[in-house]
Amino acid sequence: MKHIGQNIRRLRHKSGMSQNQVAQGLKISIPAFSKIETGITDINIQRLNQISELFQVPITDILLEEGTNPQSSNLQEVDVLKEKLYLMEQEIIDLQKRLIDLYEEVRNKNKQ
């Protein structure tokens, strides 16, 4: 869980904020925030949500260990799903065309 504190510290440095500024933003004391950053104190979901909102990042940016990227491991799966979706959309378009053709055929037979 120490990596969570390291991620928070990295986000704080990246945003150019001091521990005092972040602590004020979270409405906690500086020592309490320092314990979060150093990994001494575990944070709950509510605090995690506050921190993600303060730094305007997804919660996963705080939770994941550095070097892990769930997006890269899921890219292949996303590509497969996109292809399946495309094929299904094409099938729907073909079915719509067939329905229109059948409707026209029935309409023309009723006119005769």
C-alpha cells in the first residue's frame, strides 16, 4: 500500500502543491496528510475519492503501482470487442435493408 502514498506524493509534486495546500483541500491536518503520503495511514474510499477530485485524476492513477498499465493489457480485448461490435452493426444494417425490401415487396403486391 506504500505505492498509493508515493502516487499521491507524485501527483502533489506534479501539481506544484505543498503538503499544507493538499491538507487544506482535504480538510485534514498536515501530519495526517503526511502519514497518508508516507504510507503510514491507509486511506478509505471517501478520502481516495477526495484526493482524485483534488488532483483531477482517475482513482486508478492513485491505486496502481507505477509501471502497471491495465489499459495496455486490455487493448487487445478492446480491439476484439470493437470488431465484434462492427460486425453486429453491419448485420443490423443488412437486416434493416432486408426489412425495407420485404415491406416494399408486400406493399407492391397489395397495390396489384
